[in-house]
Amino acid sequence: GKAMAIQYGTVPADPAAKPSRRPAMLYGAVATAALAVLVVVACLGFMTPKQDAPAELLTQDLVLFKMEPPPEPWSPPANLWMYWGGSPNKRFGHSGDNLRHLVKLGRLAGGEYRDPHFLFTYEAQTFRDLSEACCTTMLVAPMKNNMPIWNAQSNVAQRLRNYVANGNHMIFTGGSLVSMEFINRYFYYNMEPIDAQGIFKGSGYGNWSPGPFRKLIDDDLPWQYKLTPDTLYQDHISVTSMGLRSLPSGTTVLYMTPKSSPVFMIKFCQRISERHGEPPIKTVPRDCWRHAARGYPCSCGTITYIGYDWHMDQTAADWDKVMLAAVEYQQDPDVSETFSPNCKQPPKVVEDPHAPHAPPICK
């Protein structure tokens, strides 16, 4: 036979031998280890919070969406006074206490609220000094308990008129007809509440106005009221609105319906009497320049009426903003915000919105 050459160092291949399983087992072990590593990495990534993601308590949906807007810091002006006599209801949670809390006056001492700027009676020397000076604000809470009564020509009543006319500001609040009667009696006005009649007999609202009350935005609107709500609403029977036809000359209407106004300002003026020794005389603002030309100029102040009674401070958010704007109106303790019209003013031009427009100019 043929001789087979066997090379040194080689093993002849056996055709009947089976293939080795070592590479397959090695590949499977590597794949299993890689899968285990991926699982571990995925678990660690799932359990570890991401650094760039916001915390759960800082998300807008959970916290900021339900939060109230941040409060605006506010302090009362240094020239603010509040009547704290027997007329307002000073019990906790009632109208007088709610207004006191709103304007941040009073500190609890001896079981009652006390403040150097509380006025307990108009007959005191404190109010006499205030009536002879300028540029303060006197806030009168709703007179729930009683109304101070004097003769309209008495010294105390004249002191009230002198206080306003000397460039000061007096704020009255509503909820009843007492404030209206107080203003009419001691400042010689004839304001009347709105008398809204229904279509059918017996269906009128009496002295109640349903509102809503829209802000009258014009050139006469003081800047303090620029950010107050555009609309105020009736709260059951808490708002007392005055008829527009009964408001006196020199009134600036701030909120209104077509027939009434719950928030307005009155310019109250007095001039020195021609007869020596007699008290000052109330004067209509439009006539001040005539008397000033004769040597008897006017001095004017402001009466603000806000017809809400603050019986519950939880529902008075919009009315609170109006009250704070009224308090800020006379915030300068040295200069009165009320303009005394001792010079002749040009007549106010009232444009008719239904008047035809001027024809276009042809070029």
C-alpha cells in the first residue's frame, strides 16, 4: 500500500469525531453576563432620581396652581385717623373691627384695641386741633350702634365742616342710611338712596340696587383707583347706593349703574364770610372763583362715600381694594390732594357719542 507521510507535531483528523461545545458555552455565558449588567444598570437608573428633574413639591401643577397670589406689603399712611367712638360696631368679626383690621390700626392692650390715631369723640380737643390743620384722613366705620346728633349749626357740627374744608379727607362707609343722613345733616346736602321700581306694581326694589357697579374710567379718575377692580357687586343687602340725580355739584363718580353710585367723591368747599366774626360759608365749587375775585377765596376738602358695610371680611376682597385706594388718596401729610378752584376754569367739553363725525379732508 501507499505509505502515509506523518508530519511531526500534528495529529491526524478523525472524521468520526464530534465538534467541541466550548465556544457555544462561552458565548452564552458572555451574553448572560451582559444581560445581567444591563438589568442592573436599568434598575439603578430607575431607582436613582434624575438631578435635572424638578422636585415633586416644586411642580406647578401640585403647588403653584393652588396657591394664592403673594400678599402685597402695605402700611397705613402716617396721617390716617379712625373714628372709634360709640357708633361703630367694635365686636370681633363685625364691621368696625373688620375695617380696623383692614387698615392695620390698633394694638390689643387691656382687653381692647388702642391706637394713638383713634378718635373717640368729635367734641374732644384732638378733633379741634385736627379741624384747624390740613392734610389728614378720617375713616368712619359703618355707624351700626348710633349716630352722633348735634344741632347742625352748633360748634361741633361747624368743626366737622371746617375739618373737611381745610384740605382734609373724610371717608364714610355704607350698609345703611345712617352715613347718608350724617352727610346730609352736617354738610347740608340732600342725597337720596336709589329708588329702583320694577315693571309691575309692587315689584320695586325699594332702596336696594342689584348692581353690578362699573368703574367710570375717565380723565377725572384719581390715580389711586387705577388698579381697583373694574366691577363691584352687590352682596345681599350690604351695599347702599345713592341716586345719581341726588348727588351734589362737585361730585366725582367712581363706580355706578345707570341710576346710582355706591362709590363717589364730593369736593366740599367753604369761604370766609363777608361779615366779620361769622362762621365760614359753604360754597359750591364752581362759584369759588367768583368769591375769590372779591377777596374771599375758597378752601376745599374731600368727602368719600363707599357704600359697603364690611359685615364679613371674607367676601369683601374687591371692596377692600377700593377702601385702601381711598385711604391712599390723601397720603401726603403736607399737601392736600383736593384742588381749590379759586381761578376760573374753562368749561368742560362734553362730546356727544352720537354726533356725526366731521367729513374727511380731501387732499
